Amino acid sequence: MKSRASVLISLLVFAAAGCSSSCSSVAESIVQKPKVALSGIALKDVTSNGATVVFGVEVDNPNSFALVLDALRYDLEIGGKAIGSGRIPEAARVAGNAKGIVDVPVPVKFADLFSSISELMSKTTSDYRVRGEAQFGLITVPFDEKGEIKLR
């Protein structure tokens, strides 16, 4: 019976050899897929022109060993309008059998969110949607969350 270390070394050799999607299924049979979900969303650094929307992405690692979140790709919509998208490389390390939160700050301008001052002044909340993918080596975990954010 192969040890866990020799199996992981074999995976690295496959990756170095440029393996395709079949390697992903091999990795998923050894590594339990982590769960990724939105843990919260908040406004920060609010000015008369805009704010920073900070959303927390919670990663739940069910494995007995640490996982490295190699990259996090995201798209943010507020009020049905695309506000920002991006990719955060080397986002975090999550210990085995633990949860970790990655805070993702996205600066927004109120002019991009609302077509008029009266629309902005009349709203106390707005719908949001955050979606994307978390990359853990050969494993990709999608996420898609919707909710409501308080504007005041």
C-alpha cells in the first residue's frame, strides 16, 4: 500500500508532465473537495463618492492536512449591475479540518451603482451576487451567492 506522501509525489509528477482533466479526477479521489461559501459582505471606507465592498469567502477544509488556496476568481454584482471582477493569487492556507476566511475588498463608485442621486437616496438596501471559483491545486470549487446589503 502506497503512503500518502508517495501518492502526492505521483500527483506532482503527473502535473509536471502536463496531465489533463483526468489528473483532476485522480486528485479529487485523494483529496476531499473543500466547501466554499460567502461568509459575509460589508461596506467599508464609505465616502460621498463610493465605498469598498468587502466580502468574506469561507473555505471549509474537510481533509486532515492543510490546503493552499492557490487563487480566487470572483465577479461582483450589486443591484443587478456588474461592479467588479478579479483574481486574487495565493489567497490563503487553510489548516486541516478547519475553516478559513479570505476577505476580498472591491472598491466601487456610487455613480456606477445608481443612475441617479434620487435612486441612491431612496434605497436603504440593494441586492448583491458574488460568484467565482476557488482553485486548490488541481481542484476547482465554484461558488455563487446572492443576498442583500445595507447601504446605510
